[in-house]
Amino acid sequence: MIDTYDRDGKAFTSGTYSHAGTYADAFENEPGKRVPKAGAVARAGVGLARAEWSVFQAEAKGPNASAGAGASLTQGVKAFASAELASASASAGPVKAKVGLALDTGVGISPTHVEAKVLGTGFSFGQKMGISLFGSSLEFNLCSAFNTVIPDKLILKLHNLGLPSSLCHWIRDFLTNRPQVVRIGDNTSSTLVLSTGTPQGCVLSPALFTLFTSDCSAIHSTNTIVKVCR
């Protein structure tokens, strides 16, 4: 979610649309262009409405078709083709739900997950978990789990758990106003200052994420939440 956490709010609609082209983005300090990715895509359809802000997004589409292939630093490689009668979807951070009727077919592979669909039915397994049936789906992407931590809410939960105020203030300072750059060889990206999430690769991040989600509980008595540490 580092790619979209500061995305401006906007909404748009379209009666008919078509697009074909290629894309290549890497380490630009702009929403949607920070994570290295490249590929080609073609799409066309009738009826499109979309609203987005930060890590939140909602979309509704009428009849449409698309095909493409791409590679991303976080999502691995993916190729797909889709024909859709209609759909409506919403996402908030790592969670995405979609209702529709589609015949999408494709495969995606990365070091952390595998995704496969045939005629709208398939699964995602790994850090990205999901299941789909004829175009309707539910996904939970753990690849960006640490990025969902909101420091102010975390500090409030730590206070409620009884941690000393001095430690809570230290953690807040540690998580906010963090300068970040990416260096490949002799090339260095521009500096990005982050005040959301916990640092990837930091030994404290798993513990802070566990504390941040410690009050998650099942709404229904027949449901059980299981946390697995690896």
C-alpha cells in the first residue's frame, strides 16, 4: 500500500471506453509509481464508474473484456484474459471484495503467492489469500500487512494494554516522519517521508503488527480467528 497511501481522492464515470498500451514505473515519488512494475494491457467496455482515495477504492463496470501481462516487484509475474458481464468491487487496504459474473482466466506467480483462475473460478494462496467463483471473489493481501498499521491508533492500543507512556512516545517517533530512499547500483531515488505502516524487514514490525491486531475478534460465535507465525 506504499504505492497509494497518499493518493488524492477522485471519482469518474465513462459510458464507453477502450485502451491499449504498455506501462513501466519504478521508484517515482508519485502515487501508483513507487513500486517497480511493467507490462502491457488492453481493455474495452461499456459503463464504468470509479472512486478512489488513499488505499480505498470502489468500482462498478458493465460488459467489458480485457487481456494483459505484467511483472511487479511485489506481485511477481501475471498473465490474464477476462470477459465480464458486470461487476462491482470495493477495497480497503489489504481487503478486496467483488460481486459479478465473469469468465476470467489466468495465472500469477511470485515468491510469496500463487494465483490461478479458469472461467472466473480459482484461488490465491500464500501471502495473498483469496477465492473466486464465476467472477465473485474475496481477497486478503498480507503482502502489505505491515503497511496497514496506523501509528496513532497503535499508540492508543498500546496505552490500553498498559505500556509505559515513554515507550509509546518512542514508538510513535520511530514510526512517523521516516525518510526512505531506494538505491540500485549508483542510482538513488528521491526521498519519500512516511508516517504510516511499520518498516519492512525491521525486527519490531511483526510484534507491532501483532499488538495492533490483538483486539481483532470474531463477530459470530461459530467463527474462529487463528493467527499463524512463521
